[in-house]
Amino acid sequence: RKQTGTIAMPRGIPVTGTVLGSEGSPVADAVIAWHDGPNFGQHQKTVRTDAAGRFRLPPQRPGVRPLLVFARGHAPHRQVLDLFREPEEVLVRLSAGVPVVLYSVDDRGEILPGVSVTINAWQGREALQQLSPKDLAAAGISTRTDDAGAWQWQTSPEDQLTVTLYHSDDYAAVDSLRLVAPDEKVVTLDRITTRGNE
């Protein structure tokens, strides 16, 4: 006789909402994420807001879930959703943010362009590190210093960031540099000396 059974799949919780800027206008093309824990090197799954600033997440499991919003011209936003019950429409209001600027130089004080800048943590979490390059660009977050050796985020959050700077194997990386915007720092990457180039 054939063995059959039924598996009951829990109904996902729908999450929809609207993102507004600091002046109350809808924010289009904002990046929406719903995970900020360890992701084992994988990029976050994200959705974008439409022209009216509206978004819809894939059905979520019941529980507590972070909602993260990143948008060009605005500071990032994080709030916690209670999904033990179906939530009401989510309304997100973004703030303007404040600038943080890094200048990268070598140990002779010369400008060092093309330095990779990775945001390891914000509010002690890894959400920004896990965004794809496409999502970072959409949010207006640069990943390298420019030709003048500068890395700027004009709409940084006002709480602590931790960043890593890396140029190449010829220079020692600067790891876990702490920033609290508004901030402006000159960061020195020391050249690694080997017997071959002493």
C-alpha cells in the first residue's frame, strides 16, 4: 500500500510599507533588506521601493525580524518588526544623515587612490557588509577612495561604523577602524617591506 501524508506549511506573513524622506516625500528605488545577522559571505536578498516609495517583502515566517532601509541621499534606517501577528502597513521615515570622510595616504604621506573601503558593522551588525555592489551603488555608498584618495558618505548615520581599508598586498590593511559621524580622518596604509624591495 502507498504511504501518503500531508505536510502543513505555515502561512507566510505579508509585509508591505512606504518609505518617506526627511521632508515627507516618497523615496523611490530605496533598498529594503530583512536580515542583518551572519550571512556566511552571501549577499543579502533585497527588494526596492517603487516610484511611490512602496515596497512588499516576500512572505515572512512568524517572529521578530529587522527591517533595513538604504537610500541615496538619506541615512540608513533599521527597525524591528513583530511578525507574530500580521503587521499593519509599515511606514518608514528616513533622516538626512551626516557626512563622514576618509583620506587614504601611504606611509610617505602621498595620496593613495583606489583603496577598497568595506563597512564591516553598523550598530554592531553586518547588514551593510552584506549588500551587493549594485545595492550599495543604489544607496549611494562608495566602496573605494577616488583619485584624490577620498572616500565620502555624505549621509552616514550618526552612530558608530566600523570599516576596513585595503589596497593591495603591498600595503597593510587597516582593519576595524571606528567612525562616528560627523567625522573626517586621514588614514595611513603602511607599505609592507620585503627583502626584495628594501
